[in-house]
Amino acid sequence: GGKYAVTVSTPGEANLTVSGGGATSTFTYRVKRIPDPTPLLGAKHRSKAMGNGEFKAQSGIAAVLENFDFEARCEVVGFEATYLKKRQDPSPEIANNGARFNERVQGMVNQAGPGDQYFFDNVKARCPGDAQPRNLGGLAFKIR
């Protein structure tokens, strides 16, 4: 159908040779690493204040490639969550594998009340071509 996917293993220049109908053409392409995605809560929320109900409706962290011209998806492989209840000490950090909140993190999110703060740190994601996950930093939310 005239559509092909090319997979490369290292950034730099790549030569692509196309043959068909007795003709052969070679093209040189610059190959770049996919840029770091942006970690978002529920695929749309950046660090900020958020309403209690809206915060509780979220189910995980997404890694979104913003302003990227090609089809590619990055997958969150894990993060650490901390809950700081208003006027109290922070909860112990909870490790979460994958993008969706595990049972412990979901329980912590369900306790959200006005003035509470939530921190999602060490968000790690893997993009196509990555041998190891990338650390995307973190997100912080204050509940209104």
C-alpha cells in the first residue's frame, strides 16, 4: 500500500534505499531521539491547584508528547506518590508501577480534602527506542 515503517537504533544519519519497478533511490535522513514527554495527571493536568472531585476522578499519570509531529507513544513505567494532609506530616512515599494508580495510591487519592497536597515524583517513562526508562521529574497538586 505504499506505507512502510522504518525502525532505527541510534541517532545520526540513516540512509534509506527504496527499490521497485526496476528503479532504486537512496535518501539520507537525520535521525533524532524522541524528545522527553511531559508527565500529566490524567493526560491533561499539569502541577497546579485542583478541585477535590476532579482530583479524585483521576486514575493515573500519562506521558504525553506535546508538539511532536510523528506518531509515537511513551508509556509510564512507574512513579512515587506522597500525600501531605493539611497541617500534618507527609505520608510515607508509595511506589507505583505503571501509569494507573495502584490500590494504595488510589486509597491515598480518595482521602483528598481542601488544603491537602499531593506529589508524584520520579515519574519514569519508556518511549520507542529507549533501552532504559527516562526520568520525567514530577507533578504537585494542591486540593481546593
